[in-house]
Amino acid sequence: MKHDSISIEDIESIAPLSRESTEIFLTGHWSSKKPIYVDKTSPCRQACPIGIDISRAFYEASEGDYHEALRIYRQDNPLPGICGRVCYHPCEGDCNRKEFDEAVNIRGFERFLSDRGRVNLEREAPSRLRREKIAVIGSGPAGLSASYHLARLGYSVTIYEALPEPGGMLRYGIPEYRLPKEVLRKEIGYIQQLGVEIRTGVRVGKDASLADIKRDVHAVFIAAGAHGGMRLGIAGEELPGVMEGIRFLRSINLGEKGKTGQRVAVIGGGNTAIDCARTARRIGGREVRIIYRRSKAEMPALAEDVASVEKEGIRIDFLAAPKGLILDKGRLSGIECARMELGSPDGSGRLQPIPIKGSDFIVPADTVITAVGQVPEVEFVRELGLSLSQRGMIEISPENTMTPVEGVFAGGDCAGGKAFVADAIASGKLGAFAISCFLEGKDMKREFQNHRIGTRPSFSFQHFMDPEKDPVDLKGVVPFDQINTLCFPHHARNNNPDPLEPDESIKTFKEVASGLAPARMEDEISRCFKCGTCTQCDLCFLLCPDISIMKDDASGYRVKEDYCKGCSICASTCPRHVIEMRGDK
Amino acid sequence: MGAEGLNIMTEEMEKEYMRPGHMACPGCGVATTMRLVLKVLGEKTIVVIIPGCAAVTSANYPNSALTVPAFHSAFEIAAPTAGGIANALKIQGRDDITTLAFAGDGGTFDIGLQSLSGAADRNDNFIYVCLDNEAYMNTGIQSSSATPRNAWTMTTPGGRRGRKKQFMQIIAAHRIPYAATASMGYPQDLMEKVKKAKGIKGMRFIHTLAPCPTGWRMPEDLTANSAMLAVETKLFPLYEIVDGTEYRITHDSKGLPVGEYLKIQGRYRHFNEEEIKDLQEEADEEWDRLVARTKGCM
Amino acid sequence: MKQLLSGNYAVAEAVHLAKVQFVAAYPITPQTPIYEKLSEMENKGELNGIMMRVESEHSAMAACISASLTGVRTFTATASQGIALMHEMLHFASGNRVPVVMVNVNRVLSVPWAFGSDQSDSLSQRDTGWLQFYCEDAQETLDTVIQAYQIAEQALLPVMVVMDGFFTSHFIEPIEIPEQTLIDTFLPEVAIPRRFDIQNPAYLSNVVNPSQFMRFRRRSFEDMEKTKPLIKETDSEYRRIVGRGYGMLEAVDTDEAEIVLVTSGAMTGTARVAIQSLREKGYRAGLLKMKAFRPFPTQEVQEALKDVPKVAVVDRNISIGKEGIFCQELKAALYPLEHRPMITGYIAGLCGADVSPDMLEEMALETLHRNKPEDLPIWVQRD
């Protein structure tokens, strides 16, 4: 029954009912503060001499794309498999995670990518070929790096290598158990596939003249390394039983059958000394020891390599230095050493060792290997009028690798660079950059500043080649106090395992350390904070009380400025400091 | 869990059921919590809201910030209102629609406790989400029984004497199928719990900590961080109670000192060493009790 | 089909006949048998829907309101302290414009504590925007409850059906229970608007500004006025189909009466005897039974009493600070008349105190012989 006197068909007029949207209220006017998304630089990237975009690589890997992560590494470093095994990892030294629990195993990550990632040379090939030809002297890490980057820029590159195979110290200095030759073959192979020609067995200054080479090319990059071992400077150094370390390692790596006595003493404290000791251990040395004039803290070798030494039963005598060699019936039987104490710092900044009077002692030894420093063997550069420093280094302007001779650049160990693989690679990269600026008439200084990472002497090659792609604030380095550690649980670091027991590993030259297993690598990747790289974790999107951050396929996130009240929860909660608030309240 | 890849988001959950342009204070924890809950529950939801910040911010006749049907009920009756709707839907054969009640700490711990207890006793079929900002914030920061001990409010200027009511214990005593604590500082955990609740029939209760920068006297950008700190200092643990007896901790607290949480909030500025120590002891003891309960020791 | 039933059980039958879908209730004397009877029906599967056994009357009304908004036919019953507790929710129901039907079994409001019939509980709610009907006996209560659903669902206003505690609720009388088929003809299938619409979502009942508020209130006021013809039509329809009707009020022998007694509820039955007796004694005595109280049947009251010189209103209630409530409202309704009867108010039967026919006779005669009206009501009780 319906009654006429009341007609209630429209509920809205009898009781309050709201259907219209609140979007007519533009609450964005409450504040002029709005968030912007700016990817920044991680401290590991700034610390890396090569300037690898480590954070971004970890991000891509966390999304499951190891190949893309590898590609990111290779934007700056063509030799990740090598660095992933032997680098001194300054990245880990500055890793923000170190302040939270333990640094991320970044070196292990680099190795993993190289071992398991796929290289897509098509993406690395130059977009256009240039007519200029470049010559590179030396196929060590500096020369390989320079060649790689020059080839990617489109230049035609020829490397002149004195030894039978390419690699320089990578092949002839670092033993197989630390860096398998297979890795070299693979990574140098990629460089060759990009069109770089390597002429081995050509010693410049003997088999070819530098002037002749220079005449045929538009620029030369000299990266001949430092293959001369320094002498100890004590009597008897020329005796049988006394070997120079670099030559010793080279001979082993050339495939020659090496031999030592049973009691081997290695003089020195760097990685060459360590490698000599561990090599000697593998080829017959029963009692192998290292004699080093400073203490453990000053030892230049990497801590993990020192640990390997101790595991392999090699003893280290700290604060001891040889005074003279002792013979018995014309054969080497021992070394007379003095104990040292540390005095004030010397020119290099390290504490000067001072012999303690009356502390002499004898170390029994039938073999002595000296590894007390390396110098370049680059007399051939005088042909072009280049001068050498007191220590035999080619004189260059370090900020651009230029020598006084136009068109001639030099880098790596032969030009006085820091004697680490990563620094040599960085030097080669800088050389390629400098040569490119030189040939194209660009202002090198300004270009460098544009692409420089933070305040350290590395720059982004990616940025140099294409500043518009994946914009990043290269000068904005994310400090630890800007990481929102509330978002992360504590978790122990995953270290690369040594699958062999030390007494097994010393019987072979098989690689001692192995890569991380995929599950452990995944775990370690999740430990990386990915400082400054937006990982699309969606926290900003979900936590916005005003539904003012939208997800956008193209750019990740988009802010609805009409509604954003400027509360800044997004910026303050972002785990990795990607969001900044601009504008005043 | 940390911020590594939220894997609960489905295509459904990309949609929004709350609109911008609402009148919440900048940095409002209640607004975010409501938004996340609605995201999970989706379109087929009827929402009951009672007087408080949630009501005043989500609608102002004739505009609504919600895109699902809602009803502004009276202060103490979120629970029977939701129960009435749930029963009516059942009668109509429409119980694919979720009934959801939002109530503040005042409407849950104090004036609404009786009716909530009745609904829990009847195991009425709806989800009750308590938006706990630890005081009557909408009326200007007056203390409730959810206000922590010694905290400042306008009606407890010398600090509140009572302890924060152990509300989950009250709920557990009713033996409802599902109860949980959650916080917008951990959106994945919150959304997982709402999703779980959605699939259960009967009474479901979620106690969320929704920080209030205005009332806690805190900078408005610290809402999520303070919510995380509450959990990491063990003051607001994240856990579930199934059938009132099975306890499960869903986030392992880092055990940060309570001072980390207190120092960012003006309502605790007056705390002296003694009070901080008391609070630390309280946090530690309650956590230990909770852990014991997860092992079946009641 | 006649059965011997108490008023409470008659109400339960009415709820069953009306095919109510949702009941939320809380026990309170003297309503409990309604709640129990409905529970029994539910247990046997005879109830058409769901019973929600709530933990307070306040929650009972809350649940009825939201269930009604969802679109189901709802019912609750209460008394005394219960309806007082519900007070906030009564405003809520009328403000939300929901067709909830409630039976209130009159019982005195404490303090002092007592249980007898007294109209102050229901009359205290007169400003809440509900329709209110006062029933004389169990049969009328049953019939009114069924009519209430028709009225409520047409007007979208809540309806309260009131009966006396104990006198009507508990005393047994022969009740005609209508056939279900007749009621199905009278009451349509439930077509209560479903205000929660997923497809077209709206936010109900949120905050308005003062001028918006006034507009909504005025609309409720106007719609309440419009229920007057609706009530009459509904009653006629019911009379036509079922055979019984009651009107908004009932005038008995008021034509040319010299004194009219005005009563409501169970007392009316006693009043019928009283005026019979007065007539036999030669007095031209009449009776006006008040049924509808909200909306107040102003026109009908004016029509019935305009030519009556003296009126005695007997209130089983008191508004302290003024007078009996039916008396107040009656005086206000008669105010616009050019010639107004002289009205005396009597307070009798509070808390179920006995009101006998001769007491009513005395009140009528006392008014008849009075020449000046009294400001204050006259209290009548036999100790």
C-alpha cells in the first residue's frame, strides 16, 4: 500500500548522505613543501676508484636481474671477475652497512655477477665508429681498461704487449690460486670482441719503436706497468738461492717449472710478498716465512690475504729486516736480521722502521725471495722526449693522464698511480676520457667536474656518455645518518667460503676462495641498503596519509601536489634517502 | 621485515578507496591506517565510523573521502552497529560484503568497551579496527585508558597515573577467532593481517598504533618512524592471537632502548631517569610475558 | 482464531505475523516474556530472521538502526531503565529516518525503585522524533504493532507502540490472532531502501552545518505531520482487511457531554466503566481515549472537545515542575480554540497504583463541580 501524502523516493533529502568527493579541497595549498625524488650516490661508489654504480647494481640484482647488474658494473669496469677476486675493496671500507652491523660483501657480489651474469656485447658496442686510431702500450689492467672505454667510444685501438699473453700483472703477477687464467681469458676476450687488437710478444723499445707507433695513430696511452723488482740493497743479493719476487712469479705464470728450497724466506709485506710465499708453499717450500719490517697494522697486503697466509702455515716475522745473507759451504743457509721498532712517519706517511741495536738474529733459509717494491721499465719513452721521475715513473698530470708531449698519455703503475688493480683500471678509464676530450676538443676539466662522483677522483662513464639516462645526483653522497635503519633487521654478513681445507689447498694452484652460492648471494643482496637508489619499495606510496603519491610506470612515483600537505613522512621514512623536500612551509 | 620489496601488493590492492582532500592534520597516522585497511578489503566493504579523528577527517557533508559505503554512528557503538549490518547482510544473502568498524582508542578502550565485549561475546561477523593514537585527540588531546603511564595530555598535565590498558588481553579473553596488533609503520605486516582477517568469519579485532604528531607533540614527518620505534623498543609488539589462546609474534623487535622512542615526542619531554627506567622495565617484562605466551605459557 | 494470551505474548505473535527479519533485545521487567517468546520462536525456526542477544538496550537500538539502514525489517522491545538508556539512540533512529518498530512496556523510571506501570518512561522520549501510540489492551497492541510497520516503512520514521506494564503485558485476555494471509495482504514484502550500496557508495549521517541541520530537522517535522493522514488510512485499511481499527483517538459519548474524562492506555478500560456509571447516575459524561500521542492529534482533539465545557485529564505520569504530560499537551492543543473547555489535570496510578472506577467517577465529578481551573494537577491516590 502506498500513500500519497508522503513520497520519499529521495533518501538524500531526508537524512544526510555524502557522495561528492573531497577532492574539491585542494589541501596542497596548506604547504609549499613538496617531495622530489632524486637518486643519489652511495658512499661505496664514491670510494671505488673506478666509480662503479654499486648501489644501482645491487638494486637490479635484488629485482632478480643479474645481467643488468653486470652491465652496470661493466659501464665503468670491464674486469669485474678480476676485481671480484683481488680488489682491495675500498667500497666495503665506506659501506654504510658497516655502521649498522657489518659491511656488505661487495667484492663477493662483483665476482658473482661476473661468474654468473651474461654479458651483452651488443649493448656495449659503440653507437658509431670514429676514424681515429689509438695505440695502447701494455695490456695490464690500465691498458685493458683504457682500450675498452676507447673502443666503446668508437675508436679503433691496438694494444702492444711485450709478454706472450695479455694481462700484465694480472696474469704474470697474481697466481692462479687467487685469479684463475680462465677468468682473464674470458674478460680480455670480451674486450677483443669489441674490436680491440692485442699484439703480444712486441716489446716497445726493442721490437717496435714508440715514435713509429705514434706516427700512425692519433693518440698513445702508455700503461706499461711496473715490472721491475726493487733490490734489497744488501750484500749477496746476486747469489744463487736469492730470487727477485716479480721475476719468480712471472716465471711460474709463464708455465715454467718453478723450484725453491725447503726453507723459504720472503722479504716484504705487500701482496707480491704474500703471493711469493703462498706460491713457494705450493711448489715445495716446507717452512715458508715472510719477513716484514713494519707491524701487521702497516702491512700493505689485504687482511684476508694475510689471514690466508696464516692458514696455510706460513709464518710472518713482523718488525724484522734483513741485514745480510749467511752462506754455508758456498750455499745460502740463512739471513741475518735485525729487529725493528717504529719511529715517526716517513714521506709516505707510514711509521719509519728503526733497527734496534743489538737485536740481531738469524733466520735459517735456503731460498730468499725479495718483494720489496716495483719500478717501471719504461726507458723507451725517452724516445719521444718524455722524462722519468727519480723512481722511474713517467711524469704526467694526474688529473688527466697527460704527458708534456701532445697526444701522449700515461697511466697505471708506470705513471705513479696507486699500485692496486682498481686504481689501474680507473687510471685507464681516465686516460680514455682524456683522450676522447683531447680528440674532440672538449674542456677536460669541466667535463670531469660534470661527471665526477662526490669528492673523490672517480667519475661516471655512464654519465659522460649519456647524462640524461637514469639521472643521479653524483655529488650527493648518502651518509649513514640519512639511512633509515629502522627499516632493516640486523643480519650477519655472508662471506665467500673457502671450500678446501688449508692443507688441501696448498697442494694445488686451484682457486682457494669460491663464489657465494646463489641463496647466500640473494641474502647478501638484501643486506645492501641501496643507498640513494630508489628500489620502488613502495613505502612512500603506502605511507602517504593524503594519498598524494601515485605509482607511475614511467617514472616510479608521481606526487599530486594539489593534495600533498608537505608532512614529509615520505622523505623521513625513505630507507635510503631518495626523497627530498623542496620549498618552505 | 625491512623495506625490501613488499610482496603482498596485488593488482587489486593498487586501487585506492580513500580520496585526498580530506581534513586530517598533516602527518596523520589514522588517515594512513584507514587507507591501508581499505586497500586490502576493497570495494565490497561497508564501513562504520564513530566520532573521532577518523570521522571528522573522512567526511564533511556533502563530501566524502571514502569510495565505499560508510555510516557515521554514535561514539560508543561501533561494535553493535557493525553487528547489526553484518546480521542484516546475512539475512539478505549479501555476506560477500565485509563489514568493517573503525573506532579510536576512546571508543574502544573506554566508552565502547561494553558494546565491544558484547559483540565479541556473540562472535558477530565483522572486522573491528581500533585506531589507537593514545588519547581523545579529536576533542583536543584528553587522556584515555590507552594513554601510556606518565604521558602528558591536556587532562593529565602532570602525566597519566594509570598504565596503558592491556587491551589485547581483554580481547583474548573473549576467545574470538582472530586478533592482532599492527601499525602503519609496518605496512606489509598490517596489510597481511587485514588480508588474513578478511578470510575469517566471526569477530576479528586489529589493534593498530596510529601515531598522532599533533597530540604526541612530535614533528609531523616522524609518524612512521615513531610507529616503528614503538615496535622496535618493545612498547608495541606486533603479534597475533588466534582463538584467544595461540600467540604468534610477527615481527622480532630489535630491543632498542625506550629512550629512542621517548626523545622524539614532546608528550614525554618531562620524563626523568626514574620514569624512563620504569618504562624500560615495563617494556621488557611485557615482552617476556608475550614470548612466554607464544610458547603456551599463559 | 482466538487464544488466551498476555499482552507480551500477543506482541510476539504480531512480530511473527509481520515477518520481522531482525530482533535485537535485552531483558527488562516487564518486557522479558516478549524476548523469551521470540527466542522460543527462533529456536523452533519460526522466526524469519536473526536474533541478536545484545548486552544493553543502547546496543539493541544501535543494532536495529544499522540493520534497518541495511534494509531489513527490525524490532525491539524494552521498558523503563531500558528505554532511558536508549535515549541517545532514539534520536539517532529518527534522525537517520529508519523504520524501526519498538514496543515499550510502560514501567516507572527509578528512583525510587519499583516496577509498576507508569507512562513516564515512554513520555520522557516524546521529543525524540518517534511516533508514539498508546494501547488500551493486548488485542489493540497486537494490531497496532502490525500497523506500525506499514506506517514506519511509508514514512521512514520510527514507531513506538506502548502498553501498560503488568495490566496489559501480563494479564491474559482472549486475543484474535489474524490469519497470516490477511497480514500478508496488508503488509507488503519488505522493500526498505538498502542505503549501503556498493555500486553507488555514500557516506551516511556525517557532520552538517547549522543551516543544513535546520533543513533536515524541518523535513522530519513536516514528514511527521504528514503521517496523520497516513495513520488514518493505514487504520482504515487494516479495518477493511482484518476487521479491527482504532483511529488516532476514540471519543465515547462526547456529543453534548458536560464532562469528559481523558485517559490513555489500560486506564481507559476502567474509564469506560466509570462513565457508564456516571451516565446511569444521570450525568452527561463522556470519555476521550488518547491513542496517538506523536504526532499529536491536535485537530481531532479540538473537534472532540470544542463544545465540551469541562474536561478531566487523568495522567499516569508526571513531569515534575509542570503537570501531567497528556494534560499539558491537551491544553496546548486546545489553546487556539475560541471557547476552551475548563481542564483539570489529575495525577493517578503512578507506578501501577490502583485506579478504580469510582476514583475516576470522583475525579469527573470533582471537575464538573469546579468553576475555576487549577494551575497545578490534583494528586489522587488511595492508600
